[in-house]
Amino acid sequence: MIVSIFDTKTGLIDRTVDAPDDHIPIQVRDTESYVEGGYDSGLYYVDVDTGEVKMKGDFTLGTIPLPSVVTIEGQEYRCHEQPEFVFDAPGTYEIKVDAGPQYLEKVFQYDYQS
């Protein structure tokens, strides 16, 4: 049987296991559970309230989900409101956005002109 093992607090899919039915329970840690099927952790998560597998939500740089962690040049910023991106110098900046397991993790190329 193929199963996807996920974190029961966040719904983040950690790994996919293909094993006989009676071996599945020994693959699961105390803070984990599983759903039948092999799901790509980059595209899916498990709704911890319902146990349902769902596609991660998409977004644009102008409408990032909140709260989010935005990383620019290795520096993390915790955002609780929509950020305004202003830099010291013109250029193209890489902006990574992690809004949690319910959303796609995305990287944007932001062209800043002062």
C-alpha cells in the first residue's frame, strides 16, 4: 500500500511510503498520521481537521497569505500584513515566500527601480 505520512499539527506531508499494510504503522511517528495514496508534498497538504488531502493554495507577490515568512537575501521577515518591498538600490531581488503547509512555497524575481 502507498501512503503519505503527514504531521498531525500542520498537515505538512513529510514522505510517501510503499509497504505492506501491516508495516505502515511502524513507519509513522507519534506526531504523525497517514492517508492512502502518494501525494507530492510541494502541491498537497492534509487538512488536519477533516483528514482530507487538499491542493495547496496559490498566490501572487501582491497578495501573499498572512501570516507568512518572507526571505530576501538570506534575511527572514515575519509578515502579518501585506509588505511593501523597498530596497537601497535598484536591481532584481529574489523573494521567497513561505505561508505554511496550506500554500505553495514560492520564489519571485522582483525588479526594483527606485
